[in-house]
Amino acid sequence: MSFVSSDHPFGPEPHELGWIHTATELAAQFARTAAEFDDTAELPLTNLRRLHAAGLDTATLPTELGGSSLSYRAFGTIVRLLSAACPSTACIWLMHIGAAVGLAQMSTPDTARYYADELTAGKRFANALSEPGSGNLFLMPQQTAEPADGGYRLTGAKRFCSGCEIADHFLVNALVDGKPAFFGVEPDHTVTYVPIWDTMGLRASRSQLIEFTGTLLRADRQGIPATEPRPNHIAAGLPYLSLGIADAALAALTTHAQTRTIPTTGQTLTDLQWVQFGAAEAHLQLEAAAAYTGQMAWLADQNSPEFLPASMRAKPLANEAARDIAQLGVRIGGGSGYLRTSPIQRIFRDAQAPGLMAYSVEVCKSHIGREVLAKGG
Ligand SMILES: Cc1cc2nc3c(=O)[nH]c(=O)nc-3n(C[C@H](O)[C@H](O)[C@H](O)COP(=O)(O)OP(=O)(O)OC[C@H]3O[C@@H](n4cnc5c(N)ncnc54)[C@H](O)[C@@H]3O)c2cc1C
């Protein structure tokens, strides 16, 4: 895995290496149960609790809120390590941190302290942003919250909310006075879950549909619009989710190629030229995607205006590396890799999901393509 080293500008800071070691150790444990969670599609609760107990949740908070102001480079590296081991765990953790830190960032100092204390106490956060009708344009809600005592009331549905069933807090968006607005919401009897999540991949992320029936969006929990650009943990972390799956795909196909013998020649698959070329292309694609993603995280750490465009580029680069390498794994794995007992088939299924998550590969490419064509090359 590239750029874990602290002497690379796109890697974590030297003082953050302890967090990387902690995540590496936890990831080794999570890898042992990833197939089981995929099979049962149960939430990986033990993994999430261990991440919290190790202090990783709190570390992502700014120092003034009791955290360690973990850099985006370190945060991304941790997401990548977790994703290589158990991508459902990584997906829920990414959404959890994105919602918690996002809510703290967009709140008044007192409310920010409240959310920070809740995260530190082990409470769980999730994002309820995507609507059945809005698809990929998840930041442009179509559902209107109506004025009510103490705020607004929302009746509608949000779809694909990772880890929602255990969430104590949601980051929810809705139209208020015709404009998108964000709120922190604590679920009550007006919030119900519809179990739609029976998917081909990221099965243990349990990204269910949520129904809101007249749910109060409290005015004092409405997000305050940012006065300056602020990198978002989800945008920064999503490419790393794909890089981790790509790492797992390359490791799985390598193990298979090293151990599978061709009976007629006694060679292993590693001796075949098409396998060598495939492995080389996979390695190069992954290195290039990781280098660009590292640069994106570095831009986030500089709070650069270039971060947002870079995140739109890193996402398809990393998603396509994961999908392509997982596809190569299916070819190299042959019938053995196609068996339910093989990690190759699971990784192939998981590799499809991050490319669908907003902004999808197609949405990113539409955006980039328009920019390129407008400049004339
Ligand atoms: C594993 C997983 C976890 C998720 N977790 C969360 C979560 O925690 N919280 C949350 O709020 N949401 C979550 N989502 C939702 C996700 O981020 C997207 O908002 C949602 O998947 C998009 O809707 P859709 O899948 O119906 O796709 P659609 O947007 O309907 O897309 C269908 C196809 O059309 C393409 N397309 C759509 N719009 C455009 C466009 N403008 N230009 C070009 N092509 C376009 C897409 O690329 C895709 O190929 C999750 C989704 C997945 C798969």
C-alpha cells in the first residue's frame, strides 16, 4: 500500500503513525470476519465498537473539540486499511465520521461541543441525504420541510443510509424556503426503517431506506452555512474506500496465481505472460490512483480550493482501479475464484458499490468532460 510512510508528502504526518498502526492491527482482525458479515449481512457492530474504543472516532475531531485533528491523509489511509479488510466496516465508519464531524463543523460552538461529546461517548452517526427521487444529486433534496413549532417537519424518505439502524444522530437535508438546508436529527417514533438492503456487495453496510413521518427538524439544530470552503470527510474518504478494495483484489489474485498450478506444465499462473501483464497493469493503475488520491488529501489538508475538483477526479480513478483489478481477479481465479468460499468473488461484488455512491463515476466524468471540452483540451 502506497503513501503510508510518514516521509512522503501525501502520507500521514509522523506524529500520526500511531493511529495508522492501531488501524493496521484492527484491520487484521476485521479481515477474519469480513466473509461472515458479507454472508449474514449483519452490521459489523464489534468492529465499529473496537474502532471507537481505540480512540479513532475521537481522533478525527478538531483539537478544540477534544480530538487530534487527524489529517485527511491519515484519515484516508485508515479508511483504505479498513476497506481492504472489511469494506462494509469502512463504509459505515466513513459515513459515521462524515456525519459527526460535518454536524460539529456546521454548528454553533455549544452544539458543536455537544456533537463532539456524543461522538466521544460512543454514540453513532449516519447520513440521511439521498432521496429516492434525487438519485446521485444528493445535495439537491426535492423534499420540503414545512414550518412548525420549534423548526420544520419533514415527511418523506431517504434511501441507502449506511448504518442507519444503529444511528443516534442523523445528518438530514431538506428544502426550507425552497433552498437546501441541513439538520441534526435524533430519531424518535416518527423515524422508521424499511429493510430494502439485500444487495450484491457491501452487504453488511445495511444501507436501508428511512421513512420520516412528520419528523421535527429542530431550528436550533439547523446547520449554519459555511463562510469559507471546508473539506468534507466523505468526499475525501470515498476514493480511499475504493483503493482498499483494489488492494484486497490485488492481494487475492496474487495469492491465487502463486498457488494455482497448470497440470500440463507444472508452472503456476504467475508464469503466464497474460497474468504478468495483467498484474503489472493492475499495479500501475493502483499506484497512479493512489498517488492522485494522496494529492487530493494533501489539498484537503491545505484547505485548498483545488480539493473539490481533485475529489471529483480521484473518485473515478480509484473506483475504476478497484473494479478493473477485481475483474482481473475473476479471470485469474477461474472457477475456484467463482466459488462462494473464495474472497475473489466477494471482492468483485464489493468493488461495484463505491462507483455507484454519489457522486458516481458517470457524474464525475460528465463534470470533468464538460470542463475539458469547455477549455478546448
Ligand atoms: C453502498 C452504498 C452506500 C450508501 N450510503 C449512503 C449513506 O450513508 N447516506 C446517503 O445519504 N446515501 C448513501 N448512498 C446513496 C448514494 O450516495 C447515491 O446518492 C445513490 O446511490 C444514488 O442514487 P441511485 O443509486 O438511485 O442512482 P441514480 O442517481 O439514479 O443513477 C443511475 C445511473 O445514472 C447515472 N447518473 C445519474 N445522474 C447522472 C448525471 N447527472 N450525469 C451522468 N450520469 C448520471 C449514475 O451514474 C448511474 O449510472 C449509498 C449508496 C450505496 C450504493
